[in-house]
Amino acid sequence: MLLVIFMFSYRLLRQSKGTSNVTVNQMVRIVFTDKVFLYLLLGNFFVAGAYSHLDTTLSQYFGHDRVALYSSLFVVNSLSVLALQYPLTKFMKRFTSLTALKVGCLLFGIGLFGFGIFENIILLYLSMVLFTMGEILCFVLGDVLIGEIAPERLRGAYYGASGFAFLGQSICAWTGGLLLQGLGFEQGPVIFGILTLLTFTAFPFFHRGQQLRENPAGSQSTETSKSC
């Protein structure tokens, strides 16, 4: 929750420095013309969905018979954000932003899977720490990346268009609820295994975006040759 508040405050600050009048048409045009941003948006759809499970699927899975455990996991999440946000983001600045997003995607998924397979409270806490590390990398450095790729005069439009990815929160939360209802609370490994695979779907999108960003000319020529 603390990270989400920070993320939206940061985004509003960046938007205030960019274009003041942003239309929906501008945002849609940006999504379909900037290929790097498009792949970033597609990847963020799935990581935003992964984050939604903290307040929805996870609360139902643990909350129906282990409310105290879920509350303690939420405390671990908050403490991890406070303790790890600065050192983790500082360390990952040695790498490209899209590399950090790929690592964050993997940490998100591993943490989610841990919730489904572990009963030991220490291992569940460790899973939450990994989940939170993915949260930090994907949200904080994801906003940094948007600032890097957005032209100055269109920065507000880019940050506005990035909100499309948060449709993943609603869709993935709904998916988690369907899995709990259909498979039952005793099928934790299966349910969270499926959610983990959905989270990992972000990886190829981030990877493709990284290829386009690091070698735009080469990627364009490759796509042209495939079309011929």
C-alpha cells in the first residue's frame, strides 16, 4: 500500500511537469506507435495483475481460516517496502530499467507460487519479501523507464497511457477469485501455479521491449525481413 501511494504521487508529479492537456486520442496513438512503450504496457498488465492478488486472492485464500497469518504477511510487505526500496532500486540502477523489470516479474511470480506451496510461516514471510521486491522493481523502476522513453512534451500523455496497464488488476483479481471458487481453497499449489504462469507472461513482453530499445534498427530490419 505504501508503495502504491508513492507510485501514484510520483506519477502525478511527473505528469505535472509534462503536457497539461492530454487527450484519450493522444494516449491511444502513443500506445500503438511507440513499440517499446507498447511492450512495456503489455508486460505491466500482468505485473499489475500479480500485485492485485495481495488484496484479493491472497486475502481470500488465507483470510477464510488464517486471518492472523494474512495480517502478519501484510505487515511484512509494508516493512519490506520501507527497508528494501532504496537499496534495491540503487543496486538495480547498475542495469537497464527493462532488465530490472524482468527480474521484478520473476520475483513477483516466485513469491506468488510460494504462497501456494508453503505452510511454514518463515517460508511464507520469505515469499512475501520476494513478492515485495518484485513490486518495488516493477512499479518504481517502471515509472522511471516511462520517464526515460517519453519525449518531454508528451510525458504527461505517456504517464496517462500507462494507466491502461492497471486493467490487469481487475481482470487478474477476477481470475484469482474464479480459481478459488472453481478449484477450492485446498488447491493452493495449482491456483498459485496458474497465477505464477500468468505473471511470467510479462517476461517476454519486457524482453522484446528491451530488444527494441537497445537495438531499434536491427529489430526493425528483422521484422521487415520476416514480413517479406
